Amino acid sequence: MHISGAVVQTKPDRREDVSRTLAVMPGVEVHIDDLRGRLIVTVEGQDSNALVDTLTRVGDIDGVLSVAPVYHHFEAQGPEEESA
């Protein structure tokens, strides 16, 4: 399991639309919406490629100016979880 935190800078007039779009994306959660166009989000995925794909999709949303990953955490699966 990989978890990444990112700051998403939006056009201020598109902030609400972007926030709603992010809220329905699998593995994405909006934690802070500062009303000035900055959103703090976490992204979860099975591997780093999944995170990169999701963050790329976030950057492609109309109204998003930038996506800056600021944190990445990885938890390895134990042998009992791999076989399940």
C-alpha cells in the first residue's frame, strides 16, 4: 500500500468544482480546502505507478494549476496478506 500527500493548487473560481471531482475519484481524499484555491489531498494506491497515474489525472482536471506531492509512505504486505 502506498500513500501520498499532495497540495493541489486550483484556479480560485474552479476550486469547488475541482474539490467535488477529487471527492469521487477512487483512492483520493480531500482533507483541507483553504478557500484560496489550495487543496490538501491524500492518494492511496497498490503501488507507486498507481499513485503517479492518479496524481497525473488530478493534474489534468480542468482548473488545476499544479499538483505538488509532499509526502509518500509505503507499507509492505506481510506474507499472510500476499496470499490472501
